[in-house]
Amino acid sequence: MAETIHIRKQLRDRPEFKNMPKPLTCGEDATVQEAVDAMCAKGFGCIVMVDDDQKVLGILSERDLMTRLLKNQMDPNTTKVSEIMTRDPYTAHETDLVVDCLRLMSNKRFRRLPVVDENDRLARVFTQGDFVSYTWPDMLHDMAESTKKSVERNYPLWMLAGGVVVYSLIMSILVVVLVS
């Protein structure tokens, strides 16, 4: 059976890859308030800390804000993102497979994945929502194709089963007619 599962494509092969918005970034020395203001202005759920070469140093997500800043009653105006960000987050390369990224995010329980280019520079940020919207249509298509191939492959068996059902119905009708 030919491989039709589109989730086995590389991240950069997805048509949506090129149209994704540029990731929101800042340096480690930014205040949390500056980062939150930028996130709110763009409607983003995270901001990625990068160095001067655009290499990923950390990520600050809504979860980090809740579990590290708010829980500890820290002041967002004086707290630096470096104090509460997730350091050295998992990253993916543009050439990684969609299915591998899905597995990583699911197993490690995080929702945002920075994607880097061949020079390890930040290129995109994928969210679980991105993966869901990319994979559901493909998985539904693949299930339909797989079912169709299974039925075609087992056609004689389906014909035999159908014949048994038709024969049973005819015999049941005859018994009812003859008994009445």
C-alpha cells in the first residue's frame, strides 16, 4: 500500500508554512510587561527570546506567566523575561516531520514549538492548533482511503458476507410465509 499519510511531510512542506506570521521575539533583558504588551498587541500566546543571531534562548508563554510570575507575585514591570522564561525549549527544524513534532509536543506536554532553519535561527513558531488544523483533513482523507482499499482488497469476502445476509433474509421470509 502506498504511503498517503501527509503528516509524514516535513514542516516546511506544508503549504501553510510560508504564510505563517513571523514569530514574536525579544531579548532576555526585556521586562515581562514589555513582553506581555507585545504579545497582547499581536494576539500571540508566546514570545521567543533570541540572541543577536536569532538563535532561540528561551520562550515565554501564558503558562510561564501564570506559574512563575503570578504565582510568585512578581512585578511584571521590574521582572526580566530571563527570570521566568522556559530556557532552552524544545525546538524543531524545518525538515522535521510533522508527525514527530506532534508526538514530541504530546509526550512532553507543551503547546508551542519554535522551528529553526538550517542555521538554527528562529523561523516559525508552531502551536498545537496549527498541527490540528494541518492534520485533521489529511487524517480523515487517509482513513477514507484506507477503508476504501480495505473494502476493495476484501471484495470477495464482502460479496460472500452479503450473499449470506441475502440468503438468510430470503429464508426468514419463506419460513414466515410457510408457517402462516
